[in-house]
Amino acid sequence: MKVLVATQKPFAPVAVEGIREIVEKAGYEFALLEKYPGEAELAAAAADADALIVRSDKVTAAVLEAAPKLRIVVRAGAGYDNLDLAACSARGVVAMNTPGQNSNAVAELAIAMMIFMARGQFTPSTGSEISGKTLGVQAFGNVGRLVARKAEALGMKVLATDPFLTPGQIREGGAEPVESVEELYARSNFVSVHIPATPQTVGSIGRELIGRMPKNAVLVNTARKEVIDEAGLAEVLEQRPDLKYVTDVAPDGYEALREKFGLRIFATPKKMGAQTAEANINAGLAAARQIVAFFRDGDEKYRLNR
């Protein structure tokens, strides 16, 4: 069995060595492809691979077609919109992610972004405190629950909504459930977005939702760029000079938006949510362990496709 780790944005060296140790201890061959220029190089490297570990790398139908032996691909991280699940299913390839491994890193970033925007991006001006404010958490999974716990520890009131959870489950996670996403936005000084990019959520956060937020509210996006209706965002920022937006995924035309709205908008230079040494290591090692468990025991616990 050959396990290929293919990352345009490499894992930390200690993570690579940890993955190698897990793979080779299980008796499999380890292969590494880093900083490759494009899809053709990934397809060529995967040609004789039985398993593939990626980060944000795109596993397309073309890559899968070039890898006839491939049986499993694991996205080291929670989001998986870079995997063509339909193509994986068509070729009998099991697709997995590693939920929870990056959660604390993303949650800490979300809290840091709230403070950063409340303090005027640390410019010499009078800011505000997040203690005593209301935080709305949109999607209450691993990351959302950690954000809620950290926010509560800082003195915030936490509301949450999640279409897949009951009100009781949300309460157990430490937040007050609300009946709708519209109510969440209307009652929250900060909204932290943690929804995946799906056909139902793409472009779902726009002028109508954001415009419901109270005066001086801040929208925080550490999820996916695609869930924001960027035209609607620009429109509501124009109409509501009190609102702010901070994101881990820069919108199209970010420089123009930054020039127009100044300190009311900020995007990290690249997606930073999982960019901690701990998350980097945890996700990579989890991916390797899941591959070993799949081949050894048929374990498909984190399978995404059918």
C-alpha cells in the first residue's frame, strides 16, 4: 500500500515525520509531494497511490481518473469542498475529513478577530470591550461550541442556531438556542459564522441578514468565502456605516473594499484558521491514523460520500 501526502501548502516538518512514522509502522509505503505547481503534478504523483492525504488541495475528477489504485482520500481538516465527492463515489474512492482537529485553532482566531475589530484594528482610537456583548454562533459544531465556551469565559452572552441540532443539544453546548437565523442576526452584537459551503448555504449571508444586526455589530467569518453574498455585503456596508466585517477568507475585490470602508473591514492575508503548529500536526496525524484504520479494520467513521 502506498500513502501519498500531497500538499501545495506543506505540513510542518514534525507533522510530516509523524505521518511517515504512522504509515511505515503499519507496513505501508510513504510518499511526499510538496509545493507542486498544479493538477498535472498531483495526478502524476497519485498514479500508483492507494491512499491520499491532502490539505486544501483540489482532488478533482481528473486527479481521480489518473489514480486507478486509489481507495481513500483524506482531507486533513474539517472543510472538504476541495474534494469532488461525486467523482470519488463514481470511482469507488472513500472520502474523509478529520473533524475537530483544527477546531481550537479556528475558535481562537474567531475570538481574536472579535477583539481586533472591537478595538479598531489596534489603531490609536477608543474601542470597545466584548464582555457584556451578545455573540451569535451560526452552526454549533466543533468550532462553534469552542467559540461559545471561550466567549462565555470572556463575559459574553451566547446565542446559537443549527438546523441539525435540537434546542436541548444547543443548551447542552452552552448557548441559548434561537428559533431562526434571522433572530440570531437581529439579537447579536457579533455573529461568528461556521457553516459549510453547500448548495443551500452559498451566498446565503447577504444584505438582508447582515442588515438585521444591531448598531455597531461585527460579522466574523472563519468559514468559507462562498457563503457570503459579497455584493450584498458591500451594499449593506454602504448603507450601514456602523457595521463591520472581518474574515479569514478575503472577498473578491478586497483591496477596493478596504479602500472604501477602511477599518470597517479586514481580511487575513491567507486563510489562517488552521495555521497553528498544534492544528497542523493534529490534522495530519489524524488523517494518517484514519487511513491505517480503514485498510486494517475497514473503519469508515468519517466517510463523507456514499
